[in-house]
Amino acid sequence: MGKRSAEEKREHYLRKLRKIEKKIEKCAETEENRNSVSPAQSTCDIQLDTQQESSPSPEECCSEKENDQDFELDESVLSILGDLPNTASQGQSLHREVANRWSEILKKGLTKEIKDDLFKQYPVYKNCEEMKAPELNPEVGVAISEMSRKRDTFILKRQQQISTILSCLGSTLQLCIGDDFPNQKSSIIKKLNDASRLLCDSFYLDTRGRRSLILSNINKEMREFLKKSETCNLLFGENLGETIKNAKSVKKVGSDLRLPLQEVAKKNINKNSNVSSYKNAQNNNNKTLNWRGPPRQYNQTQSAGGPSQPYKKPRVDQKKRTEYQRQRK
């Protein structure tokens, strides 16, 4: 239990004053009753009042117990108990003009042109090359997956931005420790402002990276609706439940408007059949009179070295045929 604040002390003393006022009112009422009644009754009332005062009601007993628990503790006891935990810890208010500019960058980030200009203004120092972001070895880049290469590229860009921020802060420190520090107010403000802008953009890039990492594991149909949400205290906005409900309702309306698969298949079959019948009719109209070709018995064979001649059946000798039949018998 920590130290009692001024408001708590004030309320504590006000409660005591109210109780004293109530007792004064009771005493005034008892005096009026004594003046209006006989001495015998007054003596009885006095005895009753004394009995009531001697035996308080249970409500008064409870209130007295509560008051006994609210008594102030010594400094030694409070030091043993320790200070109260500060649950609502909030920083000071930033200047309105600065806060507006930072909020805009935290929501939308900096453009590529502004960042390229800042990168050129604040290069890496000669005697501190460790500030430069190390690039990936080409041998390792071939061995890893596409997803790993993209993630490494994202971290590389963030490191390049951090090196530029360090250059801003380093140049600011040089102005602060220089001899001409009082006359460098505008330069210091500019460099600190550039560093703060880049830090806000880095914060925005990390937020966007977290969103893309989570969206890769979300249903494809809901992903587009979540992309439209704006980040505030929560990564995908405060009204995410309503966004999901709207997405489901839109999907349901679209499925109701869409034709069933059976009707689409029938339409495609009818369309294909109409096209094929039209093509067949067109081919039949374009056929010539001799489109079937000559009969089989009139097929001609091409001789090896001359013009085509009609086919002739080989001639069989009757004597040889009879001799062959006798030998077989």
C-alpha cells in the first residue's frame, strides 16, 4: 500500500466531518424533545439515548471497522510495502507539427525519391566502414530458395537505411561537440529531423513486412479484404470482424449470381455442336464431284521408271498347275 494521495486524504476527512455533523444534528433533536416533554419522559429519553450511544448499530460498527482499516500508516511501514505500480504510464506530448508529420510517415512511409536523396546526403564515414550493410555472397544466393533471397534483400535495405540514420546522428554529434555549437541550431534540427523521418519509415516497413508475412498464411479470398485494412493500434485495424463479415456477404452474393456448373456445361456443349455442324455443312458444300476417288479395282500403280499403267493380274500356266497338283497327291 503506497502513500495516500491528497485527494484520498481530502475524502477521508470529509467523511469524518459528515459523521460529526450527523451527531450534532442528533444532539439538537434530543434537546428539542427534552424541552417539549415532561421531566420524567426526558429522563427516560436520556437513558435511551445513552443506551443507544453505548450500543451502536451494526451499520455503524461496519463503518467504524472500515475507518479503522483506512488509517494512515507510518513512513517506515510504507517504505517496507514499496511504491504503488504505475499502470498508466504515458510519455509527454510531442509538438503538434512534429507529431502530424511523423504520423503521416508512420502510416504511408517515405517515397523512393526522398529516401534516395537522403542516402546521397549522408554517405557512410570513411573511418567506420562497418556501418555499410554487407551484401550476400553470390555463391550462397544461388544455393538458397527464392523466399530466403527476398527476405535477405528486405533486411539489407533496412540495414542501409539504418546506416544512413547513423550518419545523420553522427554529423549531429559533431556539430554539438564543435566550437561553433551555438550557431548550428538550424543544421542540428535538420539532421535530427532527417534521422527521425528515416526511423519512422523503418517502422512503417517493419509493419508492412509483418502484414505480408501473416497474409501469406491467410485464405486467398480473405487476403484482398485484409490488404485494404489500415493499421492503427492493431495490425489489421480495429474493425476486423466487420471486414470479415462484409467479405463473406460479398462472396455469398457472388456465388448466388453465378450460374451452376451444369448449365454452363450444357451451354458449352450446345455451342460446340452448333459450330461443328456448321463446319460440316460448309465442308460438304465445298466438296467436288470426284471427292470420293476412283473405285478399288481401277487403282493404278506407279511404275518405277515411267508413267502409270493399269494393274494386270499375273498369268498362270495350266500345265505347271496340273503337275504341281499331281505331286501333292
